[in-house]
Amino acid sequence: MTTRRTAVGDLACLLGAVVVAFALLAAPSAAAGGGIGLQLLQAPVAAGGDPRAQLYIIDHVAPGTVIQRRIRITNSTASSHRILVYPTAATIAHGTFVGGSGHARNELSTWTTVRGGASKIPARGHRTAMVSIAVPADASPGERYGVVWAEARSGSPTGGITQVNRVGLRIYLSVGPGGPPAADFAIESLTAKRTSDGRPMVLASVRNTGGRALDMNGTLRLAGGPGGLSAGPFPASLGVTLGIGDTEPVTIVLDRQLPAGPWDARVSLHSGFVDRGSRASITFPAVSAAPSSSHDALVVIGAAIIALLLILGSWIAVHWNRRRRVLTVGPRT
């Protein structure tokens, strides 16, 4: 009887472990409420309402110039936090503006300082700080990139894992005599494709032909489709940044139910005040055979059944071996 109860207990523990494991895999992670924010409060007069200059520090200056920008740091969490604000290097690669980790350095980051960059901000509170960029008199012409990070750290008082939260403000600084280099780009092609899950998408290949980095935005409209259908406008995917001379795709993902075509596609893209358009006849490729939406669920269920069978088999083997040992060492008659 004792052996049987022990074996049943072992089985219950093993099954409990499996249930917990699957519960942890299925449970969604809880999102923390609020966060930290960073906002530019002033833009250069010369920007003339350029929407990019309302979001980022963007300027063209001569060597020896000092510029200043006021920023606001906000804490929208329910607790006070000490927030550190500091400059770091940045690069543009493969269509992405990448801020350096920690205190990565380049020319621009060494020219940049933040006054009022370390303070404890109360819950739902904010502070202002001043970003200053002092360009050396012997600085060479060209555009540099940087980020102003606002960073808050939290962790266990007993020395556990430290969580670092950062939000950044981009810097695009062009240095040189006279006015700023002209910004320009060309849309070289429009291509119809499908995403990995079968949704139609249009890729606009864009080449930066000017002297400034670009942050691409835009829309796509479709006309002349099957039965005279029209569709759109569809927004372009945000976040594509083109370095000087770079060529990258701007992606526009469409509704899954959209007919394959043919379509008269018209894309309009812009960065700041620069607008360009392109037009092409496109047809989306046929949808390739893909597993049904229930496939993944069946895989998970099958894995669970296999795991349970393995556990049950192990329990039977353990129980049987224990019973054999009891019979073997039992009293002789």
C-alpha cells in the first residue's frame, strides 16, 4: 500500500510540473504601467515647420557654432525614479537609425552635453533639461548622428537583476559652410510580394540621392483592380531611415483579402519637405500553401500528449520495478 501511494504521489507531482510548465508557456506577460518619455521643446527657426525638426534635433551649422535645445523628461509611472540623461553615438545601417549602447562615443557625442541631466522625477512628474552642442572650429564638413538617452534603472535591493529602461531623442547634425545640403531621393522600383503569412505587400526601393539622412513616410493607393476596384491609402511602414547614398526598401503591407490584381499602384513618399511619387502596374504572386491556423495548436497538443505518455510510462516502469523488488525480498515460506 505504501509503495502504491508513493508511486501515485510521484505521478501527481510529475503531472503538476507539466501543468505548471504549460501554464507558464501560455500565460501572457503583464505590461508595466507607464514609462519614461523624452520630448523636444524647441526647433530651429530655420527649419520652417519641417515636421522632422519638431521630433528630433536636426540642424546645419558652421564650424565653431554652439546650439542649444530644451527637452522635457517625463515619468508617467506610479513611482518616483532617478533618471539620467546623456548623449551617445549613433549610426544608420540597413535602413535603421541605431543609438549606441551605454555611453558609446563619436565626434558628435563628445561635442554634446546635457545640463540638468540627472534628477529624481516624481510619479506623473516631469523636468526640463538643456542639450548643448559645441562644434569645434576645425570640425570637418559632413553629417553626424547621435542620441540623447533618458535612462531609468530599477532592481532588487538585495542585488538581483537590474532592469534598464531607455528612451532616445535623435540628433542629425550637418556641419559645413553656407546653407544645408539639399535633401533628395528617388523611388527606383515598385515590387509586389507577399509576407511569410501570405499578406500582399508592396516594396518601394528608395535611393537617397541628397546630402542629408532621410526618415521615410508615405502612402500607397491602388486603382484599376479587378472589376474596377480601388483601395487605399495604405500607410508605409514607419522607421525606415536612409543614410546618404543608401538604397533600402520601404514596405507597405496590405489587407489579406485584397485580390491579386493586376493593379495600378501609385506610391507617394516623403521625408520632411521632400516628396516623390512613383507609379507601376503590379500583380501579387499567388498565395503559397501554408499550414492552417490550427496546425500550431495541434503541434502543441501532440507534444503535450507525448509528454504525458512518457511520464505515464516512466511511472509504470518505476511502480513495476518497486513491486518486483518487494516480491524478491519478501519472506520465504
